[in-house]
Amino acid sequence: MQPPSQVPADGRGTFKAVFKQFLSCQNVSAMVRASGPARRRPPKLSAYELIMGLVFHCVQGCGTLAENIKIVTGKRLAQSSLSKRRQNLPWKVFVAIMKAALRPKAEAEKHAQAFYKGWRLVALDGTQFSVSNTPRILASLSKAASRRLKAAFAKVGAALLVEVGIHNPLAAAIGQEGESELSLAKQLLAALPEGSLLLADRLYGVGAFLSLLVAWFVQRPGHFLVRVRGNLKPKLLARLRDGSALVEVKSGAGKEKLQVREIRGRVRRPHGAWVEVRFWTSLLDGQAYPAVELLALYARRWEQELMYKQLKVDLRQAELLRSHTVETAAQEIAALILAQAILAEQRLCAADGAQQEVLRISFGKTLVLVRSLWVVLGAGQGVLSQEQMSALTQKVMQRIAESALPPRRKRTCPRAVRQPVGSWPRLTKNTYSTGATQYKLTKIRA
């Protein structure tokens, strides 16, 4: 087994060293000076240390923010002082930090599962975080409607771009005023990396949104593969040999038209019922990008749901965000996303050292082991030598790689819920099917 290639050069591997590589102090200081209030005197805890401590607090999963900041910085502040500091930190600082820190990490030569024929696979979707029903939050946010009228807790919405294949967040838009998922997603278009193939669900499969995508892909090359509703009626232009067709779609703005390629098919899990699916894509070449390949490729979009599970269940470990205002709740979500990106780097490091696929490196085991490593190395400064800290870091990364998961089983669960909403069937008994998902193309008619 080769040693990990991304262990810090100083050999310490502490969270402080990892965070410094992830986000430099100079960049954060410049962002704060550009957008923050005038500083009267040097603070006991800098804005960079506050943000670093907040991210470490999300990784740690237990203890108060003051306790975790003490672990990572060695500085002791009262919880009330930290609360005031967070409230005085402008939100645009966090927006700038996410823009600077979140970036593509997959390499085509090393991480083939994150690409399709040279195009970087990127998924787009929204999610919601539950927050406490404090008076300040309820004054700004309304509870979402559910089957039992209103949800139990208010929600803060967010939209994320995620690098498929390594579960790395590329960009995030967090709503503080009840913005819709679509309006948040539009803020992320400028963050699409060059050479992306965007995968998105039916919410985004409309001409108005796709025309915005096409406009961005003129500036930086890229394509989309989006699922669309079955009741849309584009104009048929030509049928292609692979079973797909070129169609013309109204952009939703004036008389502008958009030419896309339509793919229809049926999908089913083993022994299950066939489900009709329909896609639009800007990959117009049927020979270079066969319809049956794109039909199967879209299933990779569900990796974003697995990433949300890691973010909201494994990493957060709580039903609700800990913050009691909308502004600090948005900060906490941003810190969780930054922590997810740091852990994605650690998984990449372990996978590259063991020459394994990134998704075979367990997120849960990586979180537990590096969390313990960072606490031990932080406490061991001045006790352990740099050589010992480096050796311990190497050993932990090897342990993560050695506990790699076996290849993912081809297993599916029933598409039902125990408490159905709308037309979803009720789940009364859990059943599982094993075997590969089946795909069939459907003939496109005028």
C-alpha cells in the first residue's frame, strides 16, 4: 500500500493544518475586511479562527462551540461572546468563503467513476434543514405543508452542486427568506465547472431553466442530462438511429426556441414494475453518446441523495440545527458543507493511497477515525514529535483504506413509504430485490 499523498508536509496532520490547506487565513482576512465592520482592536479570536472552530464543531458532533474552539485554537471564550461574534459576522463572508473553498477535486486519470467520456458528472438538487421553532425563526420562516397540515419544524432550504463519484460539494446556495429551490439553483449556475455534465431531476426539466443552462455553457463548455415530465409537448425535428430524437422546446421567454435531444425509456428493478422515464439532453450526437448509455447514466444522480444522508445524518447527528436564528442557521449549514468538503478530501487521500474507488471508502469510518485523529494530534502538540504525528496520521489513513467497503450490491428497495404523502403507496413490509436494474428504450412518436 502506498502512503497517502496529501498528508501535510509538516507531518502534523492536525485539523488546523488540514483547514489551512483547505482555506488560507489570508483569503478569509481579506473577505472580512472587504465586507465586515471596522475593527477597533485586534480580537482575541480572529474571524478565521471562529470559522475554523465552527467547521470543527460540525465535524466533532458533540460538545459546545466554545469547547471545540478551545480544542482547535487553544483559546477560551464564553458561549455568549461567540454567539455575538457569529451574529456580527456578515453572511456575505460565508458566501465568499464557500465560493473560494468549494472546488472540483476529481481527476479523470484517477477517478474514472466521476466522469462520463471526459465530462465531469455534476448533480444539482435541493434539500431542507429543520430548525428550532424560536420566535425569531418563526418570524422569518413559515412551516412547510405536509400530509398533517403543517410540518413540526420550520425549514431552511438549500441547493447544492455535487461532484458525482466522490460526493464533493462544489457550490451551495442557502435560503434565509423562504426562497424556492429553483431560485436557489439559479444562483449556482455560475459555479458549474468547465466540462461538466449536469444531472438534474424533473423540477429543472423545463425550457426556461434549460435555456439558462445553455447560456452558461456558451461561456464555459458543458452539457446537461435532465429528466422531464411526461406531459410536455415539444416539436419533433428528427428521429435518430439510436432511438432518441431531436426536438424543439420553447424556452419560456418570448419566441426563443431550444433544440435538445429527447430520450424515452422504461426502467425497473428486478421483478418490479416498469416505470416510464423521459430525458432531455444537450448531447446531440447519438453515435458518440448512445441513448441507452444516457438512460443508465441518469441513475448516478441519486448519489446526491446519499451525500445528503451523509451530511444531515452521519455528520450532523441531530434532528435539528443547533442555531436559534435564521442567520446563524445558515452559517451552520455552510459550516456543515465545508466540513463535508474536507471529509471528501480525506476520503480521496485514503482512496488514492490504497488505489481504491473513493465511494468504497466508508464515509462513516472516515469521519470517526479522522475526528479522533484530530483530537489526539491537537492534544499531543508539544508531547508528540513531528515524526510521531506524521506516522500516526499515515497509520490512520491506512486504517481507513484497509476498511474499504466491498463492491456495492445491486440491491433495490420498494418505492413506497410507511406514511405515504399523495399517491405514494404505503409500505407495510420491507422487501428487497437483488440484481441489476433493467433499462429499455421506448420509441418516440410525433
